[in-house]
Amino acid sequence: MNRCKKYTKRSLWLTALLLTTFAAGCNGNSSSDSAPTVTDATPADTPIAVALNNKVVATFSEAMDTSTIDTTSFTVVGAGEPPLTGVVSLDAASNTASFTPGSSFTADTLYTATLANKVKSSSGIALANDYVWHFTSGTTTDAVAPTIISSNPANAVTGFVLNGNVSATFSEALDPATVNTSSFTLRKGAALVAGTVVYNNKVATFKPANNLVANTLYTVTLTTAITDPALPANPLAANIVWSFTTGSALAVGPAAVNLRTAGNFVILTKTGITNVPTSAITGNIGASPITAAAMNNITCTEITGTIYGANAAYVGSGTTPCFKGTAPDNTLVANAVLDMGTAYNDAAGRITPDYTELHAGDISGKTLVPGLYKWGTNVLINTDVTLSGGPNDVWIFQVAGNVTQASATNVFLTGGALAKNVFWQVAGGAGVAIDTGAVFEGVVLAAKGVTVNTGATVNGRLLAQTAVTLIMNTVTQPAP
């Protein structure tokens, strides 16, 4: 009798548990559900000189509950000012919430935008925490139409890979709600190609639903329906149209890291560039937020390109024709540094590596095919390394430690592989050290510094979040 009572109680408990779990799942609150996140914001976090007539936009990772997004859950406040009044709206197609201020920003003011964690997805899951970001207004309004600063593929390219995405990088942030399959199209002849359009941090991407057809001409069109987030909005000045022709190959490896405006620099740092002359640098260099004087020991005779500074303090050898340090130039390099951080996070955030802890981090003498590589250690190059692949293939090396290349060693690219498609994301405290007479290939994205020792050669980019040290080196930006 007692045994029957015991099992009856257990049965009732199990039944209640199952019913509770089932009900939670039906209400969208099961433990497998995750909180929505903010994937992009305009203005982005920490930019300076934001136009006075911008609206504030946030893009979510999934569909959101409109009833939870209003002027109490989405606020914008200037330092020392009451909260801005305005109108909040949600665009369901792009999963973007917009705060449209009732008046312009105050000039030269730090603003804080907040999405409270009572904002919920359409399945009823709230943000894990308040999402807060900051930006500083400038002194002017935005009346300039956005332009395209680069595209992939470029106009008239031949041999484009069949599994490639088509993208355009813009001169400024866009209103995400205006970037969609109506305003960004791909055609094979007169026929529309099926696909999806995504927008993130100045980059619009068309992702075809299927591989493209070999040896075929395609046409890309971006229409004037695309606008920036200004009030009133500035549309593209005219439809932008370009064409490309596919080849017959598929790209191997992960998608390339989009460097955005950081890709306009061969060397870019936050804390300066030191140099023992004479070096030979091809491409633009810059440093921000440190003063431009932190690049003084690179002279204009050593660079084929422009030196961009956070201010006008560069003096070099006393002649400065290669230097730009006006306010727009200061903003340009500051934003490039932000894009460098975005690119670093992109490379570091790639998941499902093809190779993990390969050769325990010692890749000396090895041949590496395209792919995503991940190490929780240092990476050592004590003898020549070969990267073997085609011109469309991509390598991303995620390194938790440092990268050390021994003297007189080479990173060889074979089979048509290109330095622009090789990315070294290095998280270690010492960063990257390229020793005397070595030859290095690829784009460095370092959380710390890069040291290039006497006579070493770099074909790529050195993008470091601390300093870059040169000693009589040749540093050349990669071929496009």
C-alpha cells in the first residue's frame, strides 16, 4: 500500500514536471531559447563627429515584439541634458528599431543610447541585459549622399567564384530598413537571382540562394531607395550598376574578413609606429587616438602613400607633404581604427574551425590548405611555411597566443593564393614578431603589437591595437 502511494506521488511529480516543461516550450521560454542580441547600431559605439541630424538605429538578431519597443525602452540622452524626445518605430523586415529625434543633436556632445532589457523578441524572450552604446556629435548636419567605396566583385571582374556573395561597402552608415531585395538586386540577363540581403556596419551583402552559373555575365543594381539615416534622408545620388562574369571554380575556405575602411591602410595602430630608417612603405599609414607625433620617425621619403593622424602634430623630417591632419582626416583615421576592431572581432568570432591545434602550433615546414585554423597556443614559424590554394581561397588563423617567425624564413603563397585573403588574428600579449630577413604574407589583426625586425619584408597589412615597430623594412599593401 505504501509502495503504491510512493509511486503515485512520483508519477504525479513527473507528470507535473513534463507539463511545466511543455508549457514553457509552447510559450517560447524553453531553456533552448536564447535571448535576442543587438547585431549592429547606427551610429556605432564610440564614433565621433556624428551628424547632428541623424536618427539612431539598432538591428536585432531576430524578429522582435513591437509592443516592447517604445520611447520608454529605447532612449537617447545627451550628457547633462534631459532625454531626447522622439518617435520609436520597428521595421519587421530588417529587424531594426529606429529612434527618430524630435530635434537635432547638440553639437560636440556625448550621447548615450539605451535599449532596456524589457525589449523582447517575438517569442517573448527579453534582452539579457540593457544594451548601451555611446557616440559623440559633431558640428554639422549630413546632406551628403552615401557612395560605394568598394565592391566585391569589382566592376568587370571575370572568373568570380560560383559560391561567392556580392557585397558593397559604403562611405557611411545606411538606414538598414532601406537595404533589401528590392533595392539590392542581382540579375542573370533579365532574370532576377533569388537570394537574401543583409546589412551590417556599412556593408550590404547579397547572398544567392544557389551557386551562380559558370561563365555567365551577372548585373548588380543598387537603387536610390537606399538612404542614409539622416533627417531628411540622403538617398544614393543615382542607381549604381555594375557587372561581373563568373568562372568555373568554387572558393575554398571561410569567407574573407571585411576590413572596411581599415583596408585603406597598410599599417594602422592605436599607439603609434616606430621606425629605424630606412624603410620602404607602400600604402597609407595612420595612428589614432595617439598624437600624430607618434609617427614622426617615418619620413615622407620612406612612404608611397599618405600618413593620417589624429591631429596635426606630425613633423617628420621637417617636410610633411605626405601628411594629412585636418579634422576630416582625423575622423577618417579614427573610424578606420574602429573598423580595425570590427574586423578583429569578425576574425576572432568565426566558429567551427576546419583545423584545431594543428601541429601543436608549430607550423614550421608545413603546407597549409585554405580554411579556418584555431590555436589556443603560440604559433611558431621556424622554417618556411607554404599556403597552397587558388586566388579566391581564404585562410583565417585564430591564434590565442603570439606569432613568432624566425629569421630568414618565408611564408610562401603557391597556386595563385593572394596575401589579401590570408588573415592572422593574434590575441597574445606580445602579438606578432617577424625576425631579421624574414618574408611574411597576409593581413595581421593583432590585439597588441607587431614587431618587424631588421630587413624583414611584409606583403600584407599590419593592423595593430597597440604599436607597430619597423627596422629598415619593406612593407607593401597586398594586390587587390
